[in-house]
Amino acid sequence: MTTWSLASALLLAISTQALDGRAIATVPHSLMSYATRPVLASETIANTQGDPIATDAIATMLKELQQAGLTNPEQGVWIQSHDGAIAAGRLSNRPISSASLTKSATTLAALQRWGSNHRFITNIRTTGKVVGDTLKGDLWIEGGGDPLFVWEEAIALGNKLNQLGIKRVQGNLIITGNFAMNFQADYSESASLLRLAFDSSQWEGEVATQYATMAAGTPKPQLVITGSNLYSPKLSDNSQILIRHSSLPLWQIIKRMNTFSNNDMAEMLAEQLGGGKQVAAIASQATGIPPDEIKLINGSGLGQANQISPRANVAILMEVHNRAQVEGLTLADLYPVSGCKCGTIEQRGLPKGAIVKTGTLSDVSAVEGIIQTQKYGAVWFAIVNRGEGNIDTFHQSQDRMLQNLVSKWGLPKLPNASFVETPWRDSDRNTTP
């Protein structure tokens, strides 16, 4: 690495952290990335010098599946050490339906396009004037593509409008731009949900339940809109900004998307990136994996036509790791960590310190990530199981396989600093001009 590129990486890390308000003490992660960048192992090593422990673990998994009556031959695996010195695989370069492992390609493309601290902006505008506690005129919501505008965002926004002295809108609620609330693509539905969030006197069910999870003492917004819900393809020329609402930083959005494997969030990001084919092209270019090993029709993984080879899945995850570390983050900031008892891994028996992404379709169960070992450090893996049957059977087999590897290679005495989650706290994201 040249002195210039090292300095550039440091500057990038410092600038992105300053934007997001994270502690500058996390800067060394960006420097560590060049000492700890993973090396994608060659298929030659796996085919001619396959690690015996990893090879045996794969064979044991296949035997277990066969005994359970799952005989589909499309069982893809890639396992390798961080430095690429040891590897083992099965159907490692064959594109296989990988379900929500597709979201790692979307993660990589999003980080490449926007950077980890990008925030999607929703502007709240008006064509009227405030008289007393009433906004006489229409309230415009100009969406900026935020894939995680949910109840909490709307409640905070309603409270901000109340702080501006507005408790009544004598006009219409008009949606424009790329706006979705609670993952609803339909503008009318999103407008109805937003209107409900603004008026706490109408709360019941889901919105009331979600409010109960917010910080104690959070006010309940009191904002009544008298007009209709409308959609406009064009913003009014004479509208003025009342509030500028910023989304969570992209890395926090991605963390939630991957933890809960949220298809709507992935699709909204992918659409802004140009669709599944463009996401695949970005992932192929970034990793050097041939395009015929990364075939995508969308960004979520819904559908059998989303196909990625096991080795390509690992290559994509490695590139996500590299990008994250350059920006002062770690893989744990973008994916769930075993022990969190959260999202799609809530019931899983994964090894301590594992960082993973799961994927599930009717006949697909997939998992990728890293396990931390004493002998080889981080061990990268992708397991893509195919077959009709009980998904729990696949989960248990995958977990046993990973636990088996850790039992043979040992757990590290201390977690690797390159895979520790970065502290972060949210703040008020509604600002006025």
C-alpha cells in the first residue's frame, strides 16, 4: 500500500466519523483493515489441498442431511481461513439460489454508492402560513428514499411540528418524491399511516404498541389534518421547508435490514441503486468474481432466480468487511452477532462471536459469515442448503457444523478488535431552517 492511499484511508475514516458523531478513538479500525484484509482463497487450494477438518465437517453435514431424508444434490459450501491459506468447498463456484444472502450484495452496493454515513432526507414543506396553532395550507411530505421511515420517525416528526406551534393543518396532506412509511409502497397507505401517527387521540393497536417502546417521557403528538390525502408527482414551486428529517445513517439502516432480513428495505435500496442486475454488476466488479456467479433479479433475495455461488458469497462479505473498516466500522456494525437473541438468529445455536447473515426460501436455507477461532483467526464461510423439508433441520445442521469447526480450532481468548461492534447513540434528526 502506498503512503498516499494509507493517508487517504485515514482521512476518509476521520471525515466519516466526524459527520456521524462517532468517537475518533475508532479510527484505528481503518488502519487495521490493511493489516487484516482477508484474502479470498483459490479453488485450487480447496480442490487439491482441502483442509481435512473443514472437508470432514462438510462430509458430516451432508451425511446428516441424507439421514434426515434431504437428498437434494445442490448443497453448496465454501470455508476458508482469513489469510486464504486453507480452504474447503463443495459446488463452490456454482451459482445457487441463496435467498437473503443476496442482501449482502445490496449492502456492498449501497456502501459503494453512498458511504456508511449517508442519510436519506425527507423534507416537510408547506404552501401555507401558520396562524396561531393552525397551518393554513397544505402539508407536503417530500420523500428522499428513506427505507426505514417507521412509526418512531413519524411520532418524532409530529412532535417537532407541535414544537413549531402547529396542532392543526387546515389543508391537505400531500406526498411527493420517494416516500414510504412502514415499508408501504402505496402512497395512499403511507399517507394514512403518517396522519395516524401525527394524531395520538386516534392511536390504538400497532402504533400505540410501538410508542410504548420509545424513551420514557416521549410526548404524544397532537396534530389534526382536516384535508385529504393526496399524491403529487411534482413539488409545488412555492412551497417552503418547515422541517428537514434525516434518516438513520446508512450503516444503522443496513444493520437493521440484515438483522431482520427485511425484504422491503432491501428492495427500496436496490431500486435506488438501479435494480438487482446493477447490484450484481457492482458486486462482481468490486470482488472480481465472474458475473455468471452473481445473478440477481432484485436486491432482497426473494425468488429462485437470485443465484450466487458459495465462494462469491464469501467474496462479497469480505468486500463488505473491507469497505466497513476503511470507514471506521466493523462487520458487526452491519450484521447480527451470535448471542444477540435477535432477528433471524434469535433461536440459532451459533458459535460465540459468529457474525452472520441468514437466508430462507421454501426450499433454501443459507447462512454466511465468520466464526472466530484461535488457530486461524476469522474463518469465513457460506453454506447454501437446498431441499424440501423442515427448515429447522438445515439450521441445526449448519449450527452443528460451525460449532464442530470451533471445537477443533478453538475459540480466541479475546474477541478480535476487527470484529467488535462500534458504540453509537441516536439523536434528534429533525431540524428546522
